Amino acid sequence: MVMLGVIAVVLMLTTSGLLLASAVLASHRARAAADLAALAAAGVLMRGEPPRVACQSAAQVAAANHGQVQRCIVLGMEVRLSIAVPAGMEGLGVATARSRAGPDPSPGLNLSH
């Protein structure tokens, strides 16, 4: 009877560990997808393309990284994105991340001193 209890506890801990690892992996994927998509969109803006094209580029990069753009806001030459990436295991939902890319918003401010 004790062995069954030990096996049940080990199985429960293993399952919990797998769920946690899946959630952490989804979080890392969401952050990477958001950063890469924001950089791609900012690059498109720097070439002079309209915001719609920049957001389409962000969506393509996010999709290549297993993500989906939830929000794409273009303010001048700056892009702000929100990306969702599904967790690897069923029932865990999605991980979301935000990112921004573009020129330094305050070029006269030097924070290195």
C-alpha cells in the first residue's frame, strides 16, 4: 500500500514538473517572438513602408515563431506589439509577451552617466 502511495506522489510530481516546464517554455517563446516581430516591424518602418505593412511583417515573424499578434500599434517610427504563444500542453492556455522597437524615444538623454 505504501508503494502505491509513493508511486502516486512521484507521478504527480512528474506531471507537475512537465506542466511547469511547458508554461516556462511558452513564456520564453512568447518573449522571443515579440522581440523578433517588433524588430522586423521597426525595420519595415525604417524603409519607409506604411504601418499596415509593418504589422503584417510582425505577424509573419510571430507566426514563424509559433505566435500570433494580438496587438500592433505604430506610433511614428516606434512599434509596440503584444504576442500570444500557445503552451505546449493542452489546457495550459497561452503565454503573452509585449515588446517595442524603434528609435530611442529621448535622443538627448544619456543614462550612462
